[in-house]
Amino acid sequence: PECYRTLKLDYPDIVGDLGFDVIHLSEFLAEKVRDGELEFKEVRRRITYHDPCRLGRHMGIYEEPRTVLKAIPGIELVEMPRNRADAACCGVSSWLLCGEASKRMQLERLKEAQGTGAEQLVVGCHKCKIHFTCVLAERKPRGFKDIDIPVVELTELVAEALGLLQGLKK
């Protein structure tokens, strides 16, 4: 999402027309789903989805990732209470270090994801995945010790559903 935003918004402002249309991978995949061009295998899993700041609030892309996820047979998507424009941040933006406040935000978001009863948290951003998996690997403070929800990026789950990768539950 960060590169997508930069290419779609910032570069044209700085250098002018790029000569090509920039779309996010979730937009591309959603189009392929609508056109019936993807054949997903069943992936029996209850998941929840985290809306990345730059993809969602910055670029307004909320439904395309959900369109893709809902098209995978066997996937049950359960929403977190804070989703779409109201979604909480992964805890680290370009202006923050991954300090104590950031880690607390990450743990709160992971707690919210786990509270849905989902078996897995799907994110639409590799940076969000890195931050969430990093804090999960650390010693957690009191009140967060039971947080343990596997995190995968949208494209990893899509690859699994296409039969390209196996067993991305963890």
C-alpha cells in the first residue's frame, strides 16, 4: 500500500503523468474474481481482515480485499469491531518508531482480531504483517500474554487458495 500510494498519488504530483494506470494488487485480484478468471481451492478457515491505513484511509480501498477473500470457498470472514475507515493502525507509520506505544497499539489490534474468534488475521500490507508478527514474537506484557493469532498477508492466502502454497496457518 505504501508504494501503491506513492506511485498513484505522489509521483504524478511531482513528475506529472506516468503514462500508465497504477492499481493495487487487491484491485487486480478483485477484477479477476468478478471476471471468473480465478479458480480457488477450498480453504476452510475463519479469518478476520485488517485494513491498512494507506490502502484504506489514504486510498479508499476497502471492498476489493474483501471481495477476494469472500470468493475463496470455505473462508468465513468475521469483521473486527473497528474496520474499514474506523480500523486501528498496526502501530507504526512513517513517523513513528516501534516503541512502547506502538507495541501497545499492535497488541490491542491483535487482541481485537483474536476476539473475533478468527483462526487467522489477514492483512493487506506486508509492513503491517511484519509489525504484528514482530510483536507476537516478543515477550508480551500482562494482559496480552494469551494473544497468539497467526498473521498472513492477503497475497499469501490467495496463493494458498490457488494451490501455490500450502499450510499458511502459521
